[in-house]
Amino acid sequence: MFDSAPSRRDFLRATACGFGSLAFSGLAADSCAKGAEELPHVVPRARRVIFLFMQGGVSHVDSFDYKPRLEQDDGKRMPFDDARQRANTGAGDSPQRVMKSPWKFQQYGASGRWISELFPETARHADNLCFLHGLHTEGVAHGPSTLFLHCGATDFIRPSIGSWIFYGLGSENENLPGFVSICPSAGNGGARNYGSAFLPARYQGTALGKAGLPAKEATIRNLTNSSVAPEEMRRQLDLLQRLNTEQRGRYAHDSQLEAAIRSYELAWRMQLTAPGVLDLAGESAETHALYGIGEKATDNFGRQCLMARRLCESGVRYVQVTYGDNTANPAWDQHSDLPMHAQHARAVDKPIAGLLEDLARRGLLQDTIVWWGGEFGRTPYAQQNGTGRDHNPGGFTVWLAGGGFKPGFAFGQTDEFGHQAIAGKVHMHDLHATILAQLGLDHERLTYRYSGRDFRLTDVYGNVVREVIG
């Protein structure tokens, strides 16, 4: 309180820190430090993750889950429990026309894994892949299933798996964010798929570009300011940090305030580091060719995969690479034109194989988890007796490579048509728990208290799939 009427100068001087405190209350909430529990919880087998997200749902029975019965019974009408029909009416059992795969399968590598001709380049790495054939998930539509894949919930706003990992382990490079999403889609959850929800905002993913636009344009927005000289920007930051230091003196030992102050320094350091990491021009012509960069079909996704390798190599903890678009029907969503799978496979096959080879020869694959998959699989029968397949959350395939997973291994099984998981069943919660475990994180202990309760990625579910760990 003032003893007498203050001058305007006195008023501003006395209240400036008050205004700053109001601003910092928001910043501090966004930069809350983790609890005191020591992390990681156990000795990790992996240090980072690259998630290759195939938006729309690749047909497992046309790619990595060989089912001879589809060819034997092609064209026959047989009863199937249709997930979409059950979701809409409560009764799903109805006759459907079995449809064989348009693509031939053959065995690859010493492991003899069955892979279709859609993925000949990836097939060369069969002995490095760990297949989960009994995956099942929640949600029959793209929106709920995509959110469940990323956040472990179909509707509630929850942090994404990348944010949980960044929150638990931090970044390996103080000059870069810990979580990056390359060319994410605006649909089916949009930014929630790389968002931090109620975790401090510093743990949200940093988006580079967006689906549907050329990957060569993917960069961090507003990374540099050409209208202000670096020296002037540094002076501005120094002034801001001096004001912040005054606040820190008033709130000693406030870790939240300290984290907010550090975030300004990170933004400054990124201006000096990130442009070089995101610039692919320094890579050799041989490396560009390995990823299919410069070839019409593979250039776009090849750039995304090479950028992912460079980010991980530079210390980014979690990188998501999306193959998709921003249309109503996501890339792999072939309800009426299954042969379109061939076009999408050509776009991603060589870049994925190039990424696996590049990581291996650089010694990065052993402690990097490469996770490939979509939000669900597809039905073994024709949708509405047409030329495509509908969504199938009841049984489908993902594969993992590196990071301590068994190479050249297959776990789980769908029925003889590839419709439902029947053995070695792995729920999406289980997959999340297993990936966290390989990073040294116990999914039951990686929690965050919000609104009076402890939350975790796997909610109250999930079991680590020990069978796939080498």
C-alpha cells in the first residue's frame, strides 16, 4: 500500500513485478517439473523412438499377415462379426464376401517371415523385424482409434505417448525439443495426437510441416527472425532473463519458475542448432538415394524418414513420422479401391527400408525403437460386396525393430481369415506398456497427478509383452 497518492512512475515500478507474476503463473504451469521419483525406473534397452504412422489403417492381410484361406474361399459368402455394424446396431454377425489379396506373399530371410509383394524393400529386413500379429484396439472409426493409438483414450483429452516419454526421460539434447511430429495430420484428433493435454505444455510435440504439404517445406515455424539482428535478439533475451531473475529472487527454490526461465534459453539455442539438423543438403548423394529422395514416388516420405534419423541422432527422444493427408478419407483407407494400397506402399517402402539400413550401419538401431503401424487393420471380406475392405480393430499387425525387441520374430495370431486376434493377443495398452518398458519406464509408475487423481498413459490397464523382448 502507498502512504500517499503515488506518482505514475512509482505505481509502475511497484506493480511491474505483480504483472510479471500474473504472466509467470501461466508460464510456470506450463513448465512444471517432474516429481521427485528417479527416472528411468529400470535399466533401458532403448533411448529413443521413431514411430512410422500409417494413417488410415494398412490391410494386414495384404501386407504382413498371410492367410491362404482367403484365396481358398475367395468369393464365398460367410458369416463374420462386423465391428462397424455391431457398433451401430449392437448385432454384427452377418454374411460377407471373402476377398483374397491381390498381392502374392513369400517368405523372407532366415526367419522365413511371410511378407507380400507390396513391401519388397522392407522385406529385405525381415530378420530385423518383430511382428505382433495379435494386436487389437478400441474404436471402429478413424477419430477414436487414432486418438487411442496416440493417447490411450478414444474420447477424453489425454497426453500423447510422445509427451509421456518426453516427460519421463527428457531430451538428450538441450538445444532441441524432446518430441517432434513430422507432417502430422489435422484430422482425426489433429494436434491432440501430439499434444501434452494436462502435462506441462513444454512436453507437447513440436510439429514440422503438416500432412498433404511437401516434406521439403517441413520446418519449425518462426525459428528465426530476419528483421532483427542476432545481437539485438540476444540483448532482448538478456533483458527478459534479468527480469526473470528478479522474480526468481522473490520465489526462491521455485522449480516451476526455474523451468519457465529455462524455456526461453531453449528457444534461443534452437535458433542456432535446429536449422542445421533440419537441412538435408549435407547428406551424401548415396544417402539420399537410399531413402528414395529425388524419385517421384518416394521423395516426400524419404525426406521425412531421413529427417527422423537426423533428429534422433541429434538427441530428440521421440519422433513421429506420418504418412497421410488431410482429406476425409486418410491415405490407407481403401473402402472401395483396395489396389490403391500399391501406390501408398510404393511411397513408403523404400524410405522405410532406407531408414532401417541407415540406423543399423550407424549403430543406432540397437537403441532406437522403430515402430510401424496404423490405428487398426482391415477386414478379410469385401465391404458391402465391393472392391475394398472396411476397418478392423479386432485383429491386425504392427512391427517393431531395434530397441531390444526380438529380431526376425513373430508373436500372436489372428484366425484363419485374419479377422480376430485369437492367440498372443496384444491390446494397444499392452503395446504402449511394452514400448515404455524398453525405454526404462514402468507404465504403472509413470504418472501425473491432475484434478485429484493420478493419470498414466495406460490408464488402469496394460501388461508388458515379455515374449517379444530379446
